[in-house]
Amino acid sequence: MRKVVAIVGRPNVGKSTLFNRLSGNKKAIVHETSGVTRDRNYSEVDWQGRKFFLIDTGGFVPHDEETFNRHIREQVKLAIEESDIILFIVDGSAGYHPIDAEIISLLRKYSGKREVILVVNKIDNEQREPNAADFYKLGLENLFVISALSGRNTADLLDQITKDISAEESEEVEDTRKKFAVIGRPNAGKSSIVNAILKEDRNIVTAIPGTTRDSIDSVIKYHGEDIVIIDTAGLVKKSKLRRAESIDFFSAVRTYKAIQRCDVAVLVIDVSIIMDEFEKVSDITLSPFKVDRQDIKIIEEVLEFKKGLLIVINKWDLVEKDSKTSKIIEQKFNEHLRSYDFIKMIFISALTKQRIHKVLEEAVEVYIERGKSVKTSELNEALIKDIRITPPPPVKGKEIKINYITQVKTSPPVFAFFCNDPKSISENYRKFLERKLRGYFGYKGVPVTLIFKKKN
């Protein structure tokens, strides 16, 4: 398991700037206003072949000193719980702050064997380096003077973070077993579904508890094959903290890590949340239904990583319904997520065990679809006819010709289209080809990638 590195500190010391600098992207919003980071920021970092998982513990807006201190404590406690290394960042331009001392006392109390690195930020040049001397009173041996904005000395910091990580350790050992991650918002019923599945199948091989900071993996036999089920629930149960936003942050981190590890993500959605929207109108076909933003973000994460996706609508026993209700809900989903109309959806009740067996059954189907290989002859026979009938639109009078199609990868599936001008294939035409491809060969629940190459 890759090391987890958490950035902690009081607001406006440059946590998000450092996160962006180390991760090499601009996921975190940077603003002069303190406490502006409210999104869940987490990323994998690769430093000279040595990889680790980086999280930014922003996400609170202090209103007064009492609230401020409580939020700081909760963030730091959760960061310690989830991480192997803590980057404690302070503001070198503003100088020592009493809150810095409070944070360091918490780190000493709860950190145990975790490494703590003190990072004095906003030291843009050698002339400002004496400003860092005041922070030696915090008593940390590892102190780095940096500028996250300019990148000054951040390479040295990365060397320290990765000093005990080898390139070999950074590479995950290949596990050929099917891996399904059960993910979703809190209280959607993830653990209930996992428990129901494990009790449903009597041939349980073993339950493997992860570390105190990771998800729980269970291995079961399904038609003679090992399947790893990754349960991302558990953070709320094991933490007595009342700060929901901090808990949600680390739940999202676990979800992100589980998505990376799995072949198929099983997204659990509480049907009662959906029905709350439908009950506002007399005819649910007229409901202005929208998928929750948090669920949409999870869907986008899954598809960005090119994993299979199965949506499980749970607590179906609570719904007053007729034979058309599930079809209407599925139609509403497809209307709202038009780009993702290939997603597979089932309706279950973990409580009553209604269709609980379908979860594994359908997840395996998605897994098989993701690994499916289509012969080149079949691809060309099916698609070239449609391409001739509806060719790519010409660009500046130039005719665009697609001559040949082949599948270059499975799990996830990637298809190469060879043509005379790859850059001139429009996004709309790409979607047209994907629809045709799915119409012939399926890939239900699986994102497919279309690449266009110059014909030799």
C-alpha cells in the first residue's frame, strides 16, 4: 500500500499551493481568503519513480476562535489517523502563531510513529530565511524552508518524503483476482450490501482487515473464482468526531483509493433521496429529477480511471412503486447523465435481501464486458459500413477518410481508428462512432476509449 502524506496547518499558510506544487496540477483552489479550500483534494504523486498519495486537509471556514480551534483539532486528528507522513506547514512571512503551537501539541499527542515534517512556507529567497528561526521552538527535527509558489526547495522536500520509498515498492503487485469496490455517500447502505453479499455466499474464504487507515477487503468464492470486495465504509463508525465535513473528506479519499484499486466500482445510492424529489410532483414522469452532485463526482472519478461501473439503487423496499417506477428512474438518470447512458443500474434492498444476488452477478458481467476483445475483422465489417453511409464531415473542403479499425487494448477497452487526418475528427463524430460501437458490441457499464491515428 502506498504511503499517505497529509498537509496540515492553519488557514492561509499555503497548504493548497503546496498541494498543487507537489502533485503537479491545479486541483486545489488557491485564494488569499483564509479557509477557502472546501473541495476534497487528493492526488497521487510520482517523484522520480517513487509514488505516494497526497491529501490537502483544507475544508473548513473558521467563524471564531473557539470554532476555529475545534475545526483545527478535528482536521489534524483525522489527518494523523489516515496518514503515514504529516507535512505541517507554517507561514514564514507572517511568523509564529499560537495556533501553530496548538497543532504541534496535537501532532505530538496523536501521531505515534508517524513522521512529522515542519515546512516553513513563503520563504522566497535567502534574505527571508532568518524568518524561519522562530519556528525551531516547535521542537521538530525535520524542518524545510520553501516557497510553494515558486517551487524553491520543494525538490529537497520531496526527497525527504520519498527517502524510504523505492521504485519497486511504488509499483503495485499485480493481483489477477476480480476486484469490486463498494462506494457511495454515507448512509447509502454500503456496509449492509457487503454484509448481505458475504452472508449470501456461504463459501467465504477469509475476511482481511486493512490497516486502521484503509478500507476493508473481503475475499469470497464466486462460481469457483476469488473475488475481492473492497468496502469503503467504516470511517464514521470508528471516529467519534462530530465534524461531518472532515469525515466526508477522508471518506472521499478512501473512495478515490478504492476506485484506483478496483476493476468495477459498485456505486450505492439511497433511493429515498431520489424519491424525495419525485414526491414533490403528482406524476413522477414530470419530475425535474437531478442526480446528486456528490454522486455525479463519484461517477466521473470512476469513468476517468476507466473502471467498470454498476449503479445499485438501494432501499428499494421503502418505495411505493408500480411496475414502471424503476424504468422511469433509470430513464431520468439517462436523461440527466446523457454522456453516460451506457451505465448499468439495478434496484435492490440490502435489508430484505431483495435481488441482493444481482449485485455480484451484474458486477461480474461488467467485469467481463471490460475485458472483452473484438476481432478486427468484426469491427471493420460492422463499422466501416456506417462510416461510409455517414462519413466524418469535411474540414476546409478536405475529405476525412477512416480506413481501418482495430482494438489495441482490453481492461479498459481502447479502439484505434486509422485515418488520413486524425486531428480533424470532431467530438460529435467521436460520439457517433462510440454509439455505433456500443450498438454492435455492447460494453454496458464500461467506458471505452477511441483514439485516432494517422494511416501509414
